[in-house]
Amino acid sequence: MEQNVLHGRLPDKEALDRLPEHAVFGSPLLLQAGSVRLILDGRLQEAQEWLRAAIKGFALQSDDLEMLSMIGLLTLLNVRIGDFHETETLLQFLEEETLRNGEGCSGFVWWALARGRCWSRTAPILQSRSTDEYFAKAADRFREAGDDTWFAYLLLDRWLYGEDGMRDGEWARRIGELRRRAALHTESRAVLSIIGGAEPTKEVLARLPSRYAYMVSMISWQGAETAGPPLSDLRYDVEVQLFASQVHAARKLASGDRTDAALSLRQMELLLEEMSTPRTAAWLERLKELTGAAAAYVPPIAPLSVHDDGLLAAPEPRQGRLRIQLMSGMRLFGTDGAVVSPKWKRRKSRELLVFLLLQPDYRALRDQVVEQLFGEGEASKLANHLYVSLHELRNALADVGFDDAIEVRGGVIGFRESVIEVVDVEQYMTLSRVGDQLWAYDKEPAAMLYMDAVRLYGLLGADMPQVDWIERWRSQLLERQTLMLRRLGEYYAGLTDDSHTEQWLSAWIELRPDQEEAYQAMIRYWKQRGRHAEAVGWYKRLERMCSEEFGTEPLEETKRLVWGV
């Protein structure tokens, strides 16, 4: 088997499984081949373990080139799933190695740097080359090494990153090389047909690793019509999540489901803030345009009232999923729509639940959780506090029928995919942000989304103690609610709709009585409508509020607005 690996042939998974564990872990070559096989099969968590063992094995053999290559592959895997524990340091190390001895760096090293450039947090530390230059170096290293498999997959990965530029210059030459190799190489033939624009058949997809087969099927609407969410560990792959989100959003738009489409768009936005490629960024812009067009023809959804005992209790809830209210006090609704009440032994376990529910995809990096919830201190003590809180949170959820709801994998803590159906804050933020995107060029559908959102608003964690990270969220939600109420007032004022204009401007004043500009907007509207008495009445309310609350008077500009002097 080692001889096969040296000749560039990967052993079958079944053959590896038949070997005793001590034989595999005693051979860096088999660990290298096995980790590659695991990655191709989408078993990313196992692959991380094997890669770390391969790095140690090559280090013991003083094989610096292979050790560096495996560090590159491990780093590539980590950036794909967004696991940044030590990865930023590894990327910086790999960058320095390419500057010191670029010819001695394998394709995996250059590939890791190319993908590292896609992340907002690591792009600043990779400055020596552009993303495309890193991709080009990786392709050339695989070609020079005679590695047909990874040469083909690198070209496919570059195509998935973005098609622009692949028809000209050096990339056209590399595709020509792929065409020559396709005559004798199965993977090259499959990749060539996809890059060439052919509709992927089941036979072609079956020849690809699970990751690439899934992503290619997501590009093809025909192939994606019946595709579900990514399976197994692929759901941790950030780019795979982006591909799945765009298909889900397109499906929902086609069926007229504006809210679910907006949720998928918001997920894409959050992911793209972290990791972006030309292809996925272009998808988001296109879907925004389609959402704007669709929203104009879709009737408003029935809002969920935060003051209604039936909040989030769907008539036919999905089996085994939680629907959660966080604003105006936390409440959890189970599979039958009834309120479930976990028993909290410690405040931190409840706080951990809320923190995770506010994160994208209900997951957060372990280091981020420790920093936000437990602050600074001795690392071992902080780790123990986190362990205790996690244990109690799992038990609390298990007591109300949600066993094994929380998982910790690859430095990421979060809910399993099948547990959460909807969180009111997520729905609120999605409706609001999509409304923001529409506001600039089509105010009517934006106003519809804003009205759906503002009815959801309430104080986040009203029944929880004040801590810094919750206060930051409360402040953000307050500012967002203020903006939407202001814009709703502005929208109906433009329609000279007296009833709705007063309704939304009054809501703004009630929410932010300290903002004199809210009173100014109300006074200005009635003055423009020629109804001086109403304008004076609102000025008197402002005058009374200023005197009683602050011991001051209204601003001079407000006085001029009312009296015209």
C-alpha cells in the first residue's frame, strides 16, 4: 500500500479499514493517503485527526517537504470549515515558507493560501500574491509533480471559485493540459466535462468527491431540484453552506415564500462577511434583485406578535424542532407547539444558550464563546467553566425532549442542524436587512418587510441579567427598530396617508422619547398638511417631556418648525 501511495495511487477505503490501527498510524504515508481519502469522502473531522498524526510522523522521519505539504493540507481543510484555532498562525507560516523557498512548497501549501485569501480575517496576512496567483502556483505544482488527481481537482476548485479568467492565458493552457490527461484519467475527464459547460450527469457526479459533487449539483438547477442540505461533515464546510443557501433562496423565491427566501439571503450575507468568492458574491447580488422584484407581488406574511401567547406556535410544527422567542423574555416551544421550560441550575448555561442562538447557523468558535461569556483568566479554569455550562445546557435541553442537541466539533460549539426551526431575533434581523437592501430602489416591498419586522420587536433577554455582550445586542436591535419606524413614517408621509403616518411616527416617539427628531418629523408632517393644531399639540407633548424628564426646553429649530420664527 505504501508503494501504491508513492506512485500516486490512493488505497481503497475498505483496504485501509482492514489494516489494524497501529499499522496505519505507524505509517505517515498511509496517514497521508488516508486523510486525503477521508477529505474526498466528506469525513472532515476524521481527516483532521489523521492529518495531525501524519504531520507528526513525517516530522519524526525528518521529512520536511512532506511535513510541510501535510501542514498545507490541514490548513486548507481548516479554512474550508472556518476552524481558525491556530490556522491564522499556520497561514502566516506557509506564506513565509513560500517566500523563503517557493519551489519547495507543494500544491497543497499554495492551495491553502489561495483559500485563506477568501476569508476576511486572514486575507490581510497574505499579501505577497493575489488569490488567482496562489491558485496558479498550486495548479503548476501538482502538474509538475505528475499528480493528475489533484491537478484536476485544483482546476475544478478554481472554477467553483469563479469562472472569470479561466478561458484565457495560462488558465486556458492548464485546461488544455487537463484535456490531454483526460484520455487516460477518470477524474480528469469528469472535471473537464464540468469546466467545459456540460450538464453534469449522475455518472459524472459519481466520479467526483462528495464535496465537489454536491457543489456542482448546486450550480445546476436541474441537479439541485431535489438535493437536500449537505450530508455528514460537509455541513461544516462554509463554501458548501453558501452553495446550499443560494439554491434554497432561489427555490423559495420561485414558490413565493418571501420570508424563507430572506432568511436564506441573510445566511448568505453572514457567511459572505466571513468568506467570499466571486461566484457566491455574484449569486447574492442576483438574488437580492430577484427578492426585490418578487416582494412587490407577494402579500405580506402574517406577523408573529411578541405579546401573543401563541408566538411561534405553528399549526403543524416540524417534528423534533424548537421554535424560540428571545425578545420580550425567553420562551421555547416544542414539537407540539406547547411551551417547554428547561430547568437552569446556573445562569451561565442559560446565557450560553442565548449566545449560541444569536450566532450565524447557531454555532460559534470555542474561543469566541470563552471570551464573550467567561472573560479573561487562567485557561484551564475558563475551559472548566465552559465544560460545566455545556454539560448543564445539554441536560436542560434533554429534560424537555431534545437529547444531544449541542455538539462540539473542530473547535466549534453549536446546535445540531435538526434542532432549531426558527429564532425570533434571526427572523427580525433578516426581514429588516432585506428591507434595507430594497429601500434604496423600491420602497413599497421594503415597507412591507419592515412592518413584518417591527411587530416582532421586544427587549432582548428581558428576563436575563445585564451583561456586556447582551447590552451590545440590545443596542443594535434598538437602533434597527428606530430606523425602521422612521422609514415607515417617511414612506406613509410620502403617500399623505395621515393614519399610518401618525401610527408609525407615534411608535418612533414612544420607542425613543429622547430623540427630538421624531417629534420634529411628526410636527413637520402636520404642518405640511396644513393642520397647525395637530402640530402644536405634538410640540406641547415634547415641551412637557423635556421639562419633566430633562429639565430643558425643545431645541430652537423645533420651535421655528412650529411657530415659523
